[in-house]
Amino acid sequence: VKTIKVNLAQNTYEIRIGTGLLEQVGNRLEALGFKEKVVIITNPTVDGLYGQKLKGSLESAGLEVATLIVPDGEEYKSLEEAGKLYEQLGDFQAERNTPILALGGGVIGDLAGFVAATYLRGVPLVQIPTTLLAQVDSSIGGKVAVNHGKLKNNIGTFYQPRLVVADTDTLRTLPEVEFKNGLAEVIKYGIISDKTIFDAVAEKVPEIEWYYIGVARCAAIKADIVEKDEKDLGLRNILNYGHTVGHAIEIASDYSIKHGQGVAIGMVAAAWISREMGILSQNNLVTIRKTIVGAGLPVTLPDLPLEEILQAMQHDKKKVSGHLRFILPKTIGEVVVNDKVEMGLVEKILKGMYE
Ligand code: NAD
Ligand code: GLY
């Protein structure tokens, strides 16, 4: 087991990464002082695969368990589903010290985290990520949110979990397309911070060998960034490399383009903008694009009107004083935050990215 600490004063917690960890969750909760009720929030897919294993571990530790199921899909990361969960928590008589365990990918983590942050003004949250994307990124750092209206993650808060348990065995059942979605965030870590991670993806280190070490290295980068800038006021912005265009594509496609795919296209767009602005070399742009293609991820815009993508971008949370904020690679392993990208340039690049 690899343990990474996220040091945030009284909100400090551990990320535990390794195999066979689902079976140990009951004991970990006991060690954290939880002895009575516990709520699992998950979806039917993940419940079918891992619900019983987790429940068994909790019951062995003497905990009373309720499992609340949300349908599978980004469209259920909504206030409406949160409302249903609040009611079910009430029915179970969940109390201030009843932990919520988010068992699933980033959708479940964000939604269950949002519910944990708001139910009774906050109940303990434990993240149990089961997708590569959630293990390397979304389960760490306390960003919890739902989508509302045409906007993504626009209703939310910062709410740190009490524990993150990333059982890498769960990645073995991940559909290939979801593994690739996770690779998009892994490539992101490579470009923003650590070229050796980028090279490992480029060289196609075998997936299974890579799981344990790769997840831990990405999680450590995120933990370090979150410790330095928990509330996303500066440094943490770099985690949004590829997300300005990526989120806009997700929204404009009504979420038929998934987060990782959007980020992949967005990373190429930002790299291209960076090259045009003289910040990134042509060679590095080509390498970034090639590696993203090699990971089985898209690099061209889907068949959506440019207007809709541009419009979705205008609502971006990363907007500062009316300017869009772009994270631009300087080289592979280093990015800069830039608020001065001309919309004309963004439009020109995106126009050139249709197949
Ligand atoms: P997801 O949660 O939709 O999971 C992808 C699919 O895999 C789902 O169908 C799910 O049921 C299934 N699945 C999950 N675990 C499985 C397993 N072990 N085996 C088989 N199938 C499994 O998608 P995701 O890519 O994990 O997360 C995307 C979401 O995360 C987006 O909503 C995005 O906005 C959010 N996100 C949040 C943060 C953050 O910091 N909070 C960061 C990045 C992304
Ligand atoms: N996924 C972006 C962040 O956690 O800040």
C-alpha cells in the first residue's frame, strides 16, 4: 500500500493506494472512529461489481450500512439527484457523524461529495474512486459539485474527504474507453508537471504494471498542488490544462463527449494556441498531439457548431475579469497561466481542429 498525505491543517487526510483495499475499508473507518451507521452512494454498474465487497467489509467492522443508488451517467450529477439523496439520508436517519462513502467514478465522487458537504451542513466524506480518472484526479482535493442548467460543475464547494481509498484492483473491470479517459488526466500531469509520466504513456508501459505506480505518482502531484493552493486561487489552476476547451465541448455535446475525451481535445487546442503565441515549440506540439492519439484519445473537434463551443466557453469558471484563462504548455513538464489569449486566435485554432 502506498500512502500519500494531503496536509491541510485540521483537514489533513490520507490517500491509500494499492490492491485489496476495498476489503479493508471497514477497519479504516473504525480506526477513524466511525462505529455506527455508514452510507454508500454509488451507481448500479459499480454496485454490481463492488457493492457487496465494500458492504461486507463495513458489516464485518460492525457498521450498519445503507446503499443509495444513483443512475449511471453525467446527467445525474444534478441538484435533482442530490435532492433525492437528501431524502434517503433522512429516511436512514443519517446524522452529523454518519460518513458518506462515494463508491464510483468522478460523477459519483462529485455528486456524493456535494451531498456530504451540504447535508446537515456537512457529514464526513470518504472517497472510494473506482475509475482511473477518479483515482488520479477527482477523488483528491475536495472539489465537489453538480452541473446545473447548461453549466458544468457550477454549483459546488470545496469539501475535503476524511480518507481516499484507491483500490487499483477495481481498474481491471474498467471498460477500455474509460481507461483512456483516465489516461487523458494522466497525460495532463505529465505535461503540467512531470515529463517522466508523459513519457511512460508515450512509451505505452503495460497498463497493469503501470496502475499502481502511475496512480500513486499522479495522486502525489495532485496532493502537492492542493496543499499549496487548496482553494484554487493560483497554482491549482494548472490542473485545468485542457479544461477550458474541454468543458465547453462536453457541454456543447450534451455530455456525449466524456470528460477525458474533452480534456484530450482541449489539451491539443491549448498546446496549439501556445505554439501560435510562441510559447511552445512546434516539436513539442507534435509530440503532445502524437501521444494523445497514441493513447487512443480524440484530438479533433466533434461535429458540433463552433458557435456552441465558443458560447459554452464564455461561461467558463476560469474566466477572470471577462478574459478566458488558458493554461498553456511551455514545454512538456511545465505550463503557464495566461489570461491574455485573444478570442480570435482561439476561434482560428478551433476552426482548424475539425476533422
Ligand atoms: P464516471 O464517473 O461517469 O465513470 C465512468 C463509467 O465507468 C461509468 O459508467 C461508471 O459506472 C463506470 N465505472 C466506474 N468504475 C468502474 C469499474 N471499476 N469497473 C467498471 N466500470 C466502472 O466518469 P469519470 O471519468 O470517472 O469521472 C468524470 C467526472 O469527474 C466528470 O463529471 C468530471 O467533471 C469529474 N471530475 C471532477 C474532478 C474534481 O476535481 N472534482 C476532476 C476531474 C473530473
Ligand atoms: N480537477 C481540477 C482540480 O481539482 O483543481
